[in-house]
Amino acid sequence: MVSVFRGVRVGVRATGCKTGFVRAEVEKIIKVIRPAIQADEGDISLIDVDEATGVVTVELQGACVTCPASTQTLKAGIERIMRDRVPGVTEVVEINALGMSEAFVSL
């Protein structure tokens, strides 16, 4: 497997957490990794950061929605980078994986 994050450099781990700090750092990291995801016709949006639990919720878009490797990208790429670079991040989850798809359902 070729990592879409090869050559992506992110800042060193910061110390000390303040309210809003985790979200701000997560937003910075997403800005850095977004071009690598977009290069494969996908995209990523930040949905939520629960600073109490450290869970970051994102939405993968574009080609990522149907890509069989998106879980690998999320866990081995995005989550690993977030946990390494942002103090307090414990997990990254994808909104559609939680059953919160925005797709319309007709009854």
C-alpha cells in the first residue's frame, strides 16, 4: 500500500491543553493533509472534536466514500497523524461509519 501521506509534514507535538486548543490543532492538521486526500479525488471535513474524550469526528467525501481503503486511510493515516501531533486526541471516527449518513432515504 502506498501512503497518500508520504512527504506530508506536520508540526511537532505541542504541550499543554486549553479549551479550544485541540480543535484548533486538529483544524491545522486537516489543512496539511487535505491536499494529499484531494490528490486521490477525495476530501475530508471536520465535523466535531470532543475535547473531553479526545474523539475527532470527520466526514470523508468524494472518492473516499466508495474507496475500499478509506478505513485504512482513516486509521493508519489520519488517526495516526492526529494522535502523534495533537495532545488529547484519542481516536478519529468517520461520520458515515457511525450511521449518520446525510443521504436521503425515501419510505
